[in-house]
Amino acid sequence: MRIGARTPSHSLQVSDLTVSYHRIPAVHHMSFEVACGQCVALLGPNGAGKSTLLKALAGLLPLETGSLAFHGRPVRGATPEFAYLPQREAIDWDFPTTVRGLVEMGRYVRVGPWGRYSSEDAKAVDAAIASMQLGAWEHRQVSALSGGQQQRSFLARALAQEAHLFLLDEPFTGLDKPTQDNLRALLRGLREQGKLIIASHHDLTTVPDIFDRVLFLNGELIAAGPVSEVFHEENIQRAYGTRVFSGHEHPHEH
Amino acid sequence: MDWLLEPFRHEFMQRALLGGALIGFTNGFLGAFVVLRRLALMADSLSHSLLPGLVIGVMVFGLAPQGLFLGALVAALFVALGSQMIARSSRLKEDTALGILYTVTFSIGLVLLSFVKVRVSLMHYLFGNIIGLADSDLWVCYAVTLITVPVLAALQRPFLLTLFEPNVARSQGVAVGALNLLLIVLLVLTMVSSLQAVGVILLLGLLLAPAATIYMLCDSFPAMLWGGGLIGLVGSVAGLVLSNRVPNLPSGAAIVLVLGVMFFVAYLFSPRYGIIGRLVRRRHLHEESLARWPKDRE
């Protein structure tokens, strides 16, 4: 995979995406394009469709309308080029696996169910563990890690998988300041490697520090662009000041 | 030594030991998946739904073992897949759907049982009788072991991804739904094959105890599978020998008791996750904590 050449096709293109939960659309006809090598924040109130959009991009929800393309190729359903990281609470940390075992899971996606796990694969796992600074905890069971280390283990798994698009659900939630700074630096490192990172985020004060680009959502796409251009009071008001769409409300008289 | 080897000389015991070893290994191996996927409740419900299946088998086919096998299989699959269907198509969760379906099925079995006069031979399926293992039962054990263990071992990687985090697995292209279904089908097959040996009531212990034991001892998925199988095998053989040596000790109960003892030993004495270890090892690490600061403050 070429890295660095930021041709127009080196991007994620989303066109006319609609996704529903229980027949109520949570994400309506969204279209946007983001180039690789960036950190993108999904911003919006609870229920705005941030997690829904992430899951839909990861191939976990059926698309009602619209399509995705990555690096100029259409994407349907799940692909190993995308790595989805759920919220930390969603995971059974007592599972019998060490950090290394967890990172190897990313490799299995490339090796396949029956492929030989070669020394090349072991090297890829070593590299992923090293780049996420997990060497000292490699053989720890995953529940004996701090929140930041758990987050990094999943990022290392995505690296071992050779994913190019990282879909993170609230990665900064529950992390203290030094841990946040560390994660931010690591995400910047991924960005420099040409990866595309899309993360839902709710702490508006840290947005300019962490992200290059923002997408404001509230059922619809409200604004999208570089932080310097679209991250301002007016858009924040438009995204957070409007009631969340539930599909059942009748603001007008019948 | 001779005392221990004695049971191996009789043909009926050899057959029982072989059957016990196969069933023990298969259950222990499969048990790891059941424990990690939290299917214990499902397994319990399925074991109870085997009984009505047996009654229906007797009614339709008479006492032929193939008919009983088929009846149990159909009833368990009905409960397993039916509860999945109810859980997916309504707001009910799977545990409730299972609870309703298996008690209804069990009641149907009880009602039917009052019309069929085979109570005595069915009792034998409640608690099992591994000494009475016939050649046909042994063939069922071979077949189920040769299907279950190789299939699970071959699909170990996708299963590992699914058991750890199904959403992430699905986003990587793993067929999570199909794997879950396959697991339930293999679970039903294994349970039906264990019926003759340990019976409806005790087969849950044979399934869960080895996996729970090894779960207390290791942090590796492959080790959990093969270790669970090994514990199941050793426990079953030891239980059988014990029941043969101690007069009037029922074989199914002896097997589950041996496995239970192994579990409690692991629960108490596991080096990493045992209760005793946690009490003994309660060091406060205060020196280590203080060592983080530079010494020059004194």
C-alpha cells in the first residue's frame, strides 16, 4: 500500500448514507469525503448518530441508502482495511488472553482461519506492540491493564490487522490528562503513517488539540471541514442546540 | 497399582472407559466455548429439553437407541433455535425465551410420559449408566467427537475473535451469526451423545466443570480448549475407576464429583486467580510505591 501519496482517491468517500434503528433513521443522507492522514472528530449531542455512523462505516449495520468508497474502491460490508474499536465497557476483559494474544487476533484477519502463522506475522505483532508502547505489558492478561493501555492494545490489534481506517467510539472517555496526551500523540503517529482516524468525541475543549477535521452531526450532517474553518460557536450551536430527531415528534399542528 | 488397573481388564469396563474418555474430552473442549460465550443457561435449558425429546422418540420409534437419539436431537434443536428466533423477533431477551420454551417442552414431555409406560428405562437417561454403554452408543460417541473437536479446532481463530468481541469480529468479516449457530448445533450433538453416560441432569457438570477449572488456571484460548478437554478426559476416567472400585457409587455422579473436586481445587489454589493465593499474596507494595520518588527529599 502506498503511503504518503495523497492523491484524491486516497480518501474515504461517503455518499447519501442513511442508516436506521428500528425503522427510525438515525443518520440521514450523509455525504462527505475525508482524505487519509488525518484525525477526524465526530461531534454532536447524544443520539445524534455518532456511534451509528461509526458502526455503519464498519459494516455492522445495513445501509438503507448510499454507498462507501475507500481509496477509490467501493466498500460493501466488513473489510479488514477498516478497524472498529468499541467503547471499553463493551468488552469482557476477563477473557483468557494476554496483550500479545489480543494483538495476534488482528493478525488472524490477514492470515485467515487456516493460514500458517509465520515469523513475518510474529514480527508484525511485535512492531504493533512496540509502536503502541506496550512492550512491558505484552504478557499481561488484559484485565490487568489501565484504561489507556487497553485502548492502546486495541489500536495495536488494528495495526497488526494492517487497517487503514480506524473507527474509534469515544476513545478519550475516562482517560486522565497524561493518558489522553499519550493517546493523542499515538494517534498523530498513525496519522503521519497515512492512516485515517475517525473518532466520536464529546469533550469540545480538547477538539483543536487532537483533531484536524470535524464532522458535526445531528441526524444530518451539519458541517464538515478543517477544525480552523468549521469548529466555531455557530456550528456548535447548530449541532447541540437542536433537539435530537426521534421520528415520533410532530412539531406542527395536524 | 493392581487395584487401579483391575477395572481395565473387563470388556464392559473397557468400553465404558473408552466412551467416558471420548465424552469427557469432547465436553471439556466444547465447554470452553460455552463458558466464554456465556451459554451455561442455554446448555442447562437444552439438557432439560432432552427428556421430552426422549419420550417422543419412544412414542414414535419405540426403545431403539436411534429413535431416542433423534427425538432428543429434535427437541433440543427446537428449543435452541426457537429461543433464538423469539429473542431476535421480539423485545424479549434470550434467557427469558429459553426459560419459557424449555419448561413448555418439558411439560409436554411430562404429559406424554403419563401416556407411555416406559418410565423405568427413561429413568436411566436421567442419571445415565455408562456401564451399560452398547456398541451403538460408542459409535455415536466416536462420531460426535470426530465432528465436534475437529470442527471447533479448525475454526479456532474465527471463534476466538467472535467470543472475545462479536462486533469487532463482524467488522473484520467474520461470520459471527453462522458461528454462533454452529456452536449451538455442536452443543446439542454433544449433549445427546453424553446422555447415556451421565444423564440429563448431570451432563451440565461434565460440560462446564472442566472448562471452569482450566479458566481459573490459564490466560490462553488454545490452552483453555485442549486443557479443558484433557481435564474432562482425566476426570471421566478417574470417576469411572472410582465408581468401579467403590461399591454402589453411581458412575455419572462419580465423574461429576471428581470434576467438581478439580474445580474447587483450582478455585482455591490457582496460582494466579485462586482465592488462597489472593489472600496470601496480599503485599502492600509500599516500598515499591515509595521508590517512585527521588531519594533526595529526605
